[in-house]
Amino acid sequence: MKNALYGMLLALQFLTRLPLPVACPWTPATRRWAIRAYPLVGLMVGALLACVALLLGQWQTPSPIAALVLLSLWVAISGGLHLDGVMDLADALGSNQPLERRWEIMKDPQIGSFGMLALLFLLAWKGVLLWALLQYHAPLWWLMVVPALGRWAGVALLVLTPCAHSRGLAWSWQQSLSCRDVGLALVPLLPLVLVWPAMALWLVAVACWLALTRAALLRLFNGINGDMVGATIEGGELWLLVLMWSWWQFVTVSPPGI
């Protein structure tokens, strides 16, 4: 029980910028529990976003402003942790260089033009999709689901994909994990499927995203690192937002004026 609590605190300290001045032991057991808690932390982030969205709706905040507030809060909570992975991966892929050179580019602390473009378009797409979903009054549970399933995708990639190098944070985490942890990470989300059965559909969608991402990273890099886990989380969130917007746009509701 103590390891589970420390693991939860580790996950919160690593994935968020919430002030938690607690020294947690860094052991295989606490690392396993931390990874299992990733989706639960995502659920907490999503619940906070949903609460803020509810308040903004009660205050009749215009949809563009509400979307920007939510996106800003979304980034602020994590401190842009996963955005760094998106930029590093984009610079490596955009370089069109041999494999070893791509790895060198990913380790370079400086951000190139491809990384800046990837960041710009990622945030722009997220903001516009948030705006659209708020405009069509989509139910707020989707704001809880997106960060949770995005982080589950990161967990699954980390556990199921070999690291390219025997060093780094991702490799050290991976030594404590097994396939069992991928399933256990989903446990906190299972009650939500009973409340919102459509969540099962989004889980399948994230699994498809994960399979495609994993195959592409193995082909392009022969393995993964921590940056790729972060990029997978961000990409998974964007993928879910696109699918949810498509669902409410074309299946559930008709656009205003039609």
C-alpha cells in the first residue's frame, strides 16, 4: 500500500507541476505503481479541465476564449513536459538524416524550425478542436477521457516497445515494468466505461493510434526513448480530439444553421 501511494505521488510529481514537496523513494516497486497511475493522473487533469469548462459555461464565456483558457491550463498543469518530446521528434524526422544523426538531433537541447512548426500546429489544432467541441456543447466527460487515455498510450508504448539505447530515463523506467502493468493502468478507467459506454470506442481508437505509432517508431528509429513517449501522449490526445469532433460534428449533432 505504501508503494502504491508513493507511486501515485511520483506520477503526480513527474507528470504535473503541482507543488508536492514529498521525497518519494525511487525503487522498482514505486516506479511500477507510478506507471500504473499515469492514466489516473490524466483523469485528474481531465477532471480539472472539465470543472473549469463547466464554470466557463456558466459564466457564458465565448467559446474561443474558453478554448484558449482550457488549452493554457492544459499546458500549464504539465509544464509542457510532453511538448518537448514533440519538438525533438519533429526536428529529428524533419532533418531527413541517417539514423545516428537523427538520434543526435533529438539529444540537441536547441529547438529547430521543424520543432517550432510542430509545436505551433499541435497547439493550434488542439485549440481549434476544443473551440469546436465547446461550440457544439459536447458532453464534458470527453475532457476527462482525453488526458487519461493519452497517458495510457504512453504507458503502453513504454512497456511494449524496446528502448533504442540502454540508457536514459525511459530505459530505467522500463526495467521495472511488464505487460501486466499496461492492463493495471487501465483499471482506474474501467468504471467510466460503465458510466459512458462510448469510452470503449475511444479506447479502441487509442489502441489503433498506439499500434501505428509503435510500428512507425520501430521502423524509423529501431526503438524508443522518453521523448517519443511524450510525443505519443500528445499525439494520442490530438487524435482523440479529432475523432470526438468528427463524432459530434457528423454523427451526433448538425452544425448550427443546417
